[in-house]
Amino acid sequence: MVAASYISIIERYHEYQNAIRELLGSILSGIDQARLCSDPASLAVMLCSIREHYPFVELLYTLDASGIQNSPNVSCTTMRGQKMLTGVGMDRSRRPYFLLARDAENSVVTEPYLSSASRNLCISAATKCLDSGGAVLGYIVVDIDLTRTIEYFMGDAARRRFAPAFRTVYSIIVIGLFAVVCLLLYSAYADVFQVLQGDVHDMQIHPFGIVIFLTLALAIFDLGKTILEEEVLMHKDIFRHSSTRRTITRFVAAILIAVSIEALLMMFKSALGESDHMLEAVWMMLTAIGLLVGLGVYVYLGAHAEVALRTQRSVGR
């Protein structure tokens, strides 16, 4: 789940890369750089002020002119389950943001990486602190949580806050579906026991009822499994057409299998003498064919639409 989430975040980062870089540059240019480099105690006040407008900003710290960190890692929030390292005295001279900032005139932004402080996927922005004579006093570094940054740009932060509640509701629904599956399996195997004991009047037709119970159990189990995987266990990017298309395909496929099996059972029962349901069986089979054709058209058009959108975005970048 984490790997899939990181892959999705990286893909989204490339879509918003230019906007993220411009925003980080504006954040760094809007702070009093010389004062922060000379007074590390003011970092916490500055960071909390920045986070009021940009909640994805995670850490703020300073380096001296040689790349040695001379302030602690300042954060407005406590990172749960982790011990925040102070960072003071650590040699950052080989870090990408220092190497980029050392050779650049303006602020620089790194590529995404896993933060050693927060263990989150992040990017860092750095800029030089200059005195009145143009000499380098040090460097200011800002780390941002890339996941929250993508949410900020996509306007998805509010939905993310409700995601645990959504998963809880889906989990309760799945438990109910699995309970129904257990009841159907109990009914089916109770009938199997009766058939094996010969305690039924129609040995030709009665097994079909068992198959119906088992088929419904299979369909409902597959439906519950799909909901559990798609909405609870797996990372799902609702803004990506392939994710939505995969979910719809799995739901329709589960329904398609159930309808097809029920149609076959009704045809078999008609062949054994219960011809009253032959017309209904034919209509059910035609419905299954219609579902299959519609699903094929949907998958085909959806795949082509996603390719067109990706091409348009790549041309726009």
C-alpha cells in the first residue's frame, strides 16, 4: 500500500513540479533570511507563521557557510512514534540541496526523497543567506511533506481527513457481506447433507438450489473482497481514471459472473422439465452479454481517454 502510494505521489509530483518549485521559491524569498541565519531562535516563530498558510511545510533549519547544521530541526508539530533529532552539528555539505544552493544564485529545490527526520517522502528547498556585502552567512533549508503538498495543490486535503472514517464504514459493510456469505454457505451445505442422506423429494432439481446458494455466496464474497481491497487495503487515487476504471471493472465482472451462472442454472433446470423459466433464462443470458459488451466498450474508451489526457499533460509541461 505504501509503495503504491509513493508511486502515485511521484507521478503527481511530476505533474505539479513547476508549480511546487515556484511556490517554494516564493516562500524562501518572503522570509528574513539574514535574521534567521544570525538568530536561529527565531526559526520556530517563522516556521509556525509559514505553516498557517502552507500546512505542508515540515521542517526549517539553517546551515553555516560550510554546510554544517547550526540550528535544530524546527517543527510545529510532534512527529508521533519518532524521536526528533536535533541535527545540530551534522555535516550536510554532501546533501543535494547544499550542493545545489552553493552553486546557484537563487533558491533551489531537490527531487523527492525519504526524509531521515520524518520518514516521509519529501523535497527540500534551500537558499543562501547573504550579508550586506554579498558574503555567504549560511543557508536556510525548508523540508516539505510531498504528500500533503500534492493534496494542497489538488484541493484534496479535506477528503483525506475523512479517509479513516470512510475506510471504517467500508469495513463494516464488508463484514456484513461476509456474514451473508456465511449464511449462504451454511444453507448450501445443510442442503448437501440432506441430499447425501436422501432426505429430499426431487433429487434432480434440488442440487440446483445448492448451486444457486453457492453461486450467490461466491458473487457476494467477490463483491466484499473487491470493496475491501479497493477501498480499505489498497491506495486509491480517485483523480486517476485507471483507478476508477479498475474498480468499476471488478464490480461489473462480479455481477456478470453471477448473472451468467444463474442463467445457465435456469437453462439446465428447463432442460430437466421446468420449462416455465426458459424465457427468463434467455433474457438473463442476453443481459450478461450486454454487460460484457458494455464493459468492453467502457474499458476500451477509458484507456484511450487516459492516454489522451497524459499526452495533453505532457505537451502542456
